[in-house]
Amino acid sequence: MVHTGFLRPSLIDHVNIARIDRNPLEDQALWRPYPTHREPRPSYLSQSFDEACNLSTVARDISRSMFADERVSPTLEPAPHQSREELYERLRRWHSLLPEAFDSRYRPPPHIILLRMRYHALIINLFSCISDDEISSTTSDAPKTPESPPRHTPETKYNVWEVTQSAALGIAALTRLHRREYGMSRAHHFAMYAINLALFTMLEQESFNVLDQDFLSLASAFSIVASRSALGRNLFHIFRQSVRAKEQGSRIRDASALPDELKDLFDEQSSAEGHSRFDEYAEGLEKLNQEAKYHGIGVDPEHGLQEYPGLGLSDMLDRYESLSLGKDDVLSERHRPTGC
């Protein structure tokens, strides 16, 4: 599966194996949501695999066109350049041709929900970094998270903010479906990536509101999937600090319907009131300060790993990669595309 999760070019060009034909009999085999007692449903395994291969082809071209760097591998043949709009149209065309059975109305199995999450995540990745020749002279004066570079409005026929926010809302809707049908405690690890990506996309809105119901439902789901691993707990801690950097604690404190745990999580003043269980989620983040290529976090000696500035989306993905994969031997340090 080719992905653009860390905004790097794919080293995979093609697979030297014949494409597997769809098997209608396999599609009708029942998928049983063990260990729950929900009713079984058609798996559509063959069809979903075929669609995943189609989406991987688009993901490969996005990664090679948007995030290419000649230092990655001089042996890679240069990919034909495609504009952001052309790639976005290819994604939309892929989505429009999905079988009707993949629609949320039919409550498909989790692997199909994740496939559709991947579509929305690719849209966010596609518009995450805007190069200089796509930048208009108009820039936003809205408050930024401390480490975020200024965001610009690209001159395309699409409203990039609307496109990416719509994709984040799409992930939120699919997450609610997954949680309602199957719960989140056993969700695939990609769900954590997609939910985290959607949350940071929402955080970059000029009109971000911490009490937005889509945001809160995603944050609640994130707390479940993140608690299962050291990586997830580290990412959740970064998320907490990035929300607190928005300084919307007064809204949180005045929200009578918000659980105390969420108030503690998001209120930037709550740290002064004592220890929170989420403070323990910082254990392991010290790795980011061991080498310069990890770009560091929480280096302030007074506050350390508990009170560091929030991160923007591309900075978060950089730390995400460092925590989950490390820095591989292909590049000594991440090549950051222009605009990130």
C-alpha cells in the first residue's frame, strides 16, 4: 500500500506481479465483527483490495509529483509532473466510481471504512504543502500555533481550506460510523493516523472552535486509539499541547456539558492545578531531542516535555515520522517540500 502519510516521495514505482482479478464469490463471503455480536455482512474483500490498488496508484503519483526530491534515490525515474488539480480530480474520480455497497448507509466492514478514510487523508496530504508558484499575494493574519509557518491561499479553482476541512469532516463522519458499529479499541492503526491528521487540519482553521462537535467526537475517538501504544500516547500529548496553544480554555471552562476529563485535557490553565494522567503520555518524547535531525520538542529547561509550544500540521507529521519510523537511511534528514 503506497501512502503519502509523511509527505515523502514513494520509492515504489510498480509491482512486478500480475494484478489479481476480482472474485465475486469472495466479495459475498460474510465478514463477522468478532468479538462483538453485531450481525455479519458481506466482506467485499476482493473488490476493496482492487480499489485499494487503484488508490495506491494515485497515491504514488501524488507522492512523486508533490514531494519529489532528487536526493531520495538517483535511480528513480522522474515521474511525469501532474498538477495538484489534476491529482485532486483523479482522487474525486476514484471516489465517484466506488461501488454503492461501500457507502456509509450500508454500514460496510472496517476495511472499507478505512479505505474511504484513506481517500480523505490523501486529499489533506495533497494540499498540505503549497509551493511558491501556487501562492497568491494574500496571506492570513489569523493567529498561528507557535511552530506553524504562515499559511497561504493558493491560486487554484478550488478553495483549499474548504476542500481540506471537508476531508477532515469526512474522516470525522467515518470515525463515528466505525465507533458506532465496531468500537475504536481494536481499530486499525491507520485510523489513528487519519484521526490525528483530521484533528490537526481542524486546528489550522482561522475560525477553530474547541467546542465544535466534530472536533470533540474525533478527539474522544483519538483518546481511545492513542491509549493502546507508546506512539499513540506521544502523539496524543502533542495534540493536547497544540490544542492548548489555541488558548480557548475560557470556552472550555464555561461549557457545562463538557466532561471534566476533556476540560482538563484542553484547558491551558489546568496544568497549574496539578498532575494530569495525560502528563504521562510525554514519556518517550525525549527521543526527539536526542539528535538534531529529529528537530526536537520541549527543550525549554523550565517546562520540558509538559509545556512546549503547539505544532502545526506539517511539524506534527515530521515528529510523527520520527517517533514511528525514525529517520531511515535514505535521507539523513527530511526534505521539506516548499510551502511546508
